[in-house]
Amino acid sequence: MNPILPNSTIGILGSGQLGRMFAISARRMGYRVHTFSPESDTPTGQVADFEICAEYEDLDAVKDFAKNVDVITFEFENVPFATVEEAEKFAPVRPRGEVLHITQNRLREKTFLAQNGFPVTPFRHVKTLNELQKSIKEIGAPAVLKTAGFGYDGKGQTKIKTTGDIETAFANLNGNEGVLEAFVEFEKEVSVVAARDL
């Protein structure tokens, strides 16, 4: 991929507060910013050079968006994978769509990390109440049951302290697949953002 130099156009899929901060910094460095989101007058759109308001499933709109930017990124991990796959046909997407696909789902993410030698807390894939009951016996309590997808900032998570919490925790999945993780006591949480040149 060729360098993305100032005066190039960066496309952002998603248009929230993180995208806004990204867009402000990019514009200060001399880049143009186009945003794509189902909503209009968004935090990112308010500071972008151009804002497209269309559904993520509108692949014709995604194609038009991608053809008018030099590189694309996404502002959050819940952009549909099919949207990113379509965009990748017309402009480079960073991180790649494959990375998004892995990070959108806790089971895929934890499996990928474990297969590549990263330490992860013990976990089990849960689709049924029986699987959850069996998994609690294997992992032990306390544990945390998380939705496999669309969870963030503590949403989609239920702590299981005793076996009496199992049915309520399973009901909180609302029919979605889950990931049961051993509970880990920790003193602090640190988030790290890393970047590299291409």
C-alpha cells in the first residue's frame, strides 16, 4: 500500500465520539475526512469534510463511499463485516476486515489469541443452559457470562457467583450465544492503542 499522505481522504465507517476525535486530529494533520453512518448530524459528521448517511447494508452506498476515499478505517467494532468486505474491494481498509471479523466476536477473539500463544482466562462457548451448567462445573464460580457479540463497556455481561445465578445469567443472553470466562481479580485495567506505519 502506498503512503497515505496529508491531503489524502480518510474514510471512517461509524460516526461517534471516537470517530470525532480521530477526524479532528486527522484534519489538523492535513487530511480530509469522509464519514459513513446510518445516522445524520453525528459527532464525527459535524467535523468531517463530507458525511454519507446510509444504512451499512446499502452496499451501493458503501461502494460509492469507498471509491471516493484513499483509505478506510472503522470507528467501532460493530460495523457489519459484509460492509467492510464490500469497501475493501475499492479502497484499503485498516485494520483489515479479517481483523474486524475476529474482534467482533469474543469467542473468535479468545480462540484466535489462544491459538497464537497469548494467555487468556479459561473460557467455554455457551449456546444452551445445559452447556452453561456443564461449563460452570469445569471452570468454577465465580465466572462471567458474556454475549459473544455486541458487548462493550460491561454491557452483555453477567457475573455468576453461585450455581443459583446460572439460570438468570443464561436468560440475560436473550437467545444469543455466549462465552463463559473464569473470573479474574484485578487491581486495574489498562487500555493500549498501538499504531504503526504501513
